Amino acid sequence: MSVRYKLVGPDLASVRFAVSPLNELILSLRSWRDPGRYPIHLPWIRRMQQARDALDTEMLLALIDERTWTPDFLSPPPRSPLTRIEDELTTIAATPLDVVHRDLRLIYRSDERIPPPLREPGALSRVVTALAGYWDRCFAAHWPRMRALLEGDVTHRGREIAQHGLATMFAGLSDRVTMTGDTVEVRLHSNVHYTRPTLGGLTLVPTMWTPAVAAPISPDKPPMIIYLARGSGTLWQPEPLPAPGALAALLGAHRAGLLARMDTPASSTELATRLGVTTTAVNQHLRALRAGGLLVSARHGRSVLYRRSDLGDRLLTGSENPQR
């Protein structure tokens, strides 16, 4: 079965890309149902297991069925590559209850099959709270790394359009996506079939959590194609740690490498994941660099974020451009 989007007139120029932190959060629930289908994410899945006891797992598991489908209201089309999770959760919280109920019926096929947590009074508020907790405990520290990969995919697709045109770009998304004339066809594994004009544009959303492509179940939803981002298989590979020679001799290779990397704020958990080391080891180095005045730190929610201080910037610049 397939979904066909007809790009008509001005809509031909209204293909836009967007990155959705909420989309990644929702689709990652698939790994709760079947972690074996997502071997590239096993390092993250193992870490997530330690945090699940503190989450509202009853509600989170109710949001995904045995086919790993999720209701459409949980995936509002993001507006840009700069979409924030807070804004998307606000959008979910404002979803009319009749829309929530309709989308749940499309997934579960009858009121009786809708999981009990989603039939309770105040269920929508509980959904938002459960997702916010899931984000804070399992996603927030890793999001900068995920976002960089997704934004890199968007940049690549933009170059493809500029160099080879829309049809080539669509063909590169998946062998299940084709553009013929003014129609984009998405061939799906699920029993979903409709054709509709885009009426304002088509949003393309890269993700790390789909084996193929996806589109909204309901033809009433804004046109959107979710596809697998390039490079997803490298997401959890340890990154090399740069170590400027002169600075490494002064501070040691690990601390010099961390200082070189700290041009943007990052937490010890995020750095440990990116580098493939323990959080304890990273914390020791970060605290030493902060004690020496080379890093500053500030609390952000449950995390402590570190970045280079002015002194650290000057020291790094001096090591890279030594006087002759």
C-alpha cells in the first residue's frame, strides 16, 4: 500500500526539511517493544534500561502497539530544523480531545482495545508528563549528538536538490520513495492507502528509528515523510579526541583533548557517550580543568554543563598558534 502526495503549483517549491526531537523520542519507543530490531542503538538502549524504573512506563508503553505504530497526534509536523522539544510537548498538550480519540481509534481499532491508561480522565496531561520525564532522563544528554547527525542529513539533502533536483533527492531517501511528475509516492509496509494534494507543502523529517519510511496514517494530517537519516550506524561510535601537541605536554592528552572539544556546553554524560568512556573518568578530568580555571560550569535542569573559560580559550589558541 502507499501514500501519494501531489505537489501542485507553488507546492513544488514547498518541500521543507525539519528536525523533530519529539519524533525521535516517540519512535525510540520501538526499541522498548523490540530492542533486537535496533542493534546500532544497543549502547543507548543499555543505558536507558537503568533509567526506566523512574519513568511512567505504563503510559509510555501504551503509546505504541504491537506493530510499533504510534498515534498521529504524537507526531505534529515540525516547523524547522531548530524545533525545540518544549514547543512540541506544548503542541501535544493543546491537542483537541476528539482528535486524540480519533487517532487512538485508528491505531487500536476500537475503544475497548485502547489501553486503560489512555482512557483515564486527564490522560493527555499524563502523556505529556511521561514524555517529558523520558526526555529528561534518557534523551537530553544525548540530543546534541543526535541533532548533529540529523542536521548533517538535512544539509546533504539540500545539496542534492541544488545539484540534481527534487526527483533525485526523493529517490535517495529510500527505494520506497519515488517522484513521478508532480506526485511523490511512499510505499509502506502497513495497510495505509490514500492520495492527497500537499496544500501548503510537504515536510521531510530524518530519523534514526525507522528501517524504511513512514507517513501519517490519516489523510487529514499535514503531509509528512519520515525517513532514515544517513550515518545513523555511526551514531554511537566513539569519537576521536583531539589533543594539541603543546597543550597535551602541559595538561596530558586526555585533558587537552577535552579542553579542545569544549567550545560548546556539554555535560559529562554527553561527553562520555561521545567518547566511549565512563562518566566517572570524564568527571575527574572536567573537575580538574574547572579547578584550574580552564572550564566554567552551570546547572541546566538535572545536568551540569561545562564549557571553556576565557582563560581556556586563550590557552588553547596559544597552543595552536605558538610564537616562532
